[in-house]
Amino acid sequence: MMADRAYFDWNATAPLREEAREAVCAALALTGNASSVHAEGRAARRLIEQAREEVARLVGAESRNVTFTSGATEANVLALTPAIEIGGRREPRDRLFISAIEHPSVLSGGRFDAGQVEVLPVTSGGVLDLDALCLALSRSKRPLVSVMLANNESGVVQPIAEVANIVHAAGGVLHVDAVQGPGRIACDIGALGADLLAISSHKLGGPQGAGALIRRGDVHVADPLIRGGGQERGLRAGTENVAAIAGFAAAASAAQHSNTQRLGALRDRFEAGLKSSTPQVVIFGEDVPRLSNTSLFTVPGLKAETAIIAFDLNGVAVSSGSACSSGKVQASHVLAAMGVEPAVARGAVRVSLGWTTTEAEIDALLTAWNKVVSSLFNKQANAA
């Protein structure tokens, strides 16, 4: 990280942990292909299997149910297929139900035909409408449902255990994009009731380019996304990225010891400062359970792209509540699903904290914010 800068974009990617860096470097010193039977190959294989155990431990799963991928996007698309087996029996899913606030890799519908995908509404607080879910499930014999554990923009946490009970009562299978969860909230696959769960290395402080799809019970994905040499027990072909997987495991181990209470206190300090300096601030999802590290907020008249540049010039890295594609800032589908007016949504700024965030950085963030809103109000006064 550049000197004299404060980083508040942890939900996009976390800085590489030193433990992960060391694990990557050690793995890069190895020579063997993990599919080879000689000593060098066995050494690489041993690293992968140790990593599988560590990642499984992070979410309370069995190591044999962890499939390594290139990231959570691949894990999500791998999971979202009609070809699901339960207890060794082919039980293809006839419909896919997803919440309106999902990551684009889920909103794309995976490997379902567009006509088989139905988007479910959320409340104004950003929580899945459970009545709408129940009604939707009545229209399917073998549904697959995908609901994220916590939203990357708003930080709003979904009632996954309750969702799981509803889905399973309807004979369905539940996939959970849990990318934002580990290290921030409880993320035990059994307690959640998820059948398929996706996580990512670089959100935990591991290297980019590694992720995992994790199964529970006797649910299996019967249709590999990448076919070829039969790696990952035939579910994901291709020579494994041993170095990235080793770094992923080191980050997963460190994430199990995260201090979420400290993050929550820092976030509350920031939001109290926001309200003190700008009482008209809107904090999205404020009245529902949220990640302890995330604030999505705005004030009337603010433009997110202008604010982000201003923050950056003041040495602070934040992000927008909107998604960027080919350099074009688009309206946030998350805020649109929550019923936020487009003019308000265009000003949404996201601040996300992490394990190295300090009180001094929070103070620097608030100082930068005061400069941003002061400039905004001066412009509004001059325009009037």
C-alpha cells in the first residue's frame, strides 16, 4: 500500500496478509505437478490437501467437499447448474431463484436457460422477501435457490438459516455466495444450512486467483464447468494453482481469528462522525443486520464518481455503490432493488474496513469527507 494513504475498499479486495505472502513464496519454490506421482509431485499434492483442510475448517466443512476454483465467480457458475445429484441420484433442477441483490456472477443465471431463472425481490432494507420466496418455490418441483450471505455493497446480512429451512421444506437446494462472510460473521456451512457455498481467497487477505466451492451432505454438482484432466475429483479440470491455493489456506487460517467487535466499533465511530458533520446523511441498510465493517451512505446532491476522486486526492481509497463496466459508472442494481431513487443511488459511497484499519485512519476518512461535503455545499450555494 502507498505511504500516507488510508485504504477503505476491503470488500473489493483485502491487502495480502504476510502469512499468505510467505505461503505463496514457499509454494513457488516447489517444482512438481500435483498430479505427478514422484516426490516433487507428492510435495505439491500435500500442499493442496493441507490447504483443502484449512479452507474446510474456515467454514466447518469436510475437506473432501472443497473444490478449488479460480475464484468465487467460477465457484458460483460451477454451482448454478440444473445438473445436481443428491445421494448419487440425478435430480436436475427445473428452476433457479436468485435474489435481486446478488453478485453479477449469480445474476447471470449460471448455466440455466434465461427462461428458467426468476429474480426475487428484497425489502427496502435489502433483506430477501421471504414471502416472495415461499410463493416462488410453490411454482417449482426441484428448485435451486441462490442467496448471498452478505451484500458486498450494503453489507446487509441475509437470514440464510431461515432461507435454508424454507428451501429444504420445498425440496430445494440452496447455494450461498459467502464471499463477504468469513472473518466478519459466523460462516459455518452446517449452521447456515447451505448445500453449496462459494468463497474467495482475496477477500480474506489471500492472493487473487483462488476460490472454492464447498458442498455439504450428499449434494453434488454433476456437470463440471471445466472438463479435461480430472483434477479436483473430476469437478474442475486443469493443473492446480498451487501457490495461490497455499496462500488462500494461510489467509483462511488467519481469518478465523478476526476481531469483528473492533471493526464494528470503528465503523460505529465513522458513522457517528458522519451524522455529526452531516445530519442529512443516508446510511443504507442501517436498520437491519449488517457486516461490522461496511457502510454505504450518501447525502442529497452527491455524485459518487466525483466524491471518490476527491477522496483519492486526499489520500483515501473508497468505492462506489455502483458497478463499473468498461469504465462506465452504472446505477447500483442493489440500491435499485431496495427501492432507492436513482438520483440518490448515484451518490452512494461505500466504505469497508479491515483488520489493519486504525482509529487514525477513521479520523483521516472523516476529515476527507468533511472536505468533500464542504465543496458540495459550496457549489450548491453558488448555484442557488
